Amino acid sequence: MKKGIHPENYRLVAFKDMSNNDVFLTKSTVNANETIDVDGVEYPLVKMEISRTSHPFYTGKSKLIDTAGRIDKFKNKYAKFKK
């Protein structure tokens, strides 16, 4: 490995999945503006929309979401190319 190219400021950071409020701690160098109290200790907070606890690949649960007929819009748009 090359010396001097890796960051030195690793610290424990709390990542929060906003879809299910799961919080997990890991080391990171990410900048965070907010903090959260976990087990009486304050950590920098990074909010995420999806994580391993809510992603369908990891949970085994898939959702079919068709908002505003997206599938129908796609089919109508490309129907003119149909033979």
C-alpha cells in the first residue's frame, strides 16, 4: 500500500436508516452536521434513505411500486416500436 494516501481521521459514526429508524455504528471519515445519543454516548449522525436492514435484496422482501402508472406510461411510450 502507498503511504500517506489514506485518511487519518477515522472515528465512530452513527448511520440511521430513515425508513425504519435502525441505527448502527461504524468507523468513517464522513462529515456530519448532526449528532445522536446512542447508549449514553454522542456520535456524529448520517441519515440514509436505505440500508441493509431495509433493502429488498437483504431482507428478501420485494415491493412492486407502480406510482402514477409508470409501467403503463412506459408501455404506451414504446408501443409505436412494436411490430
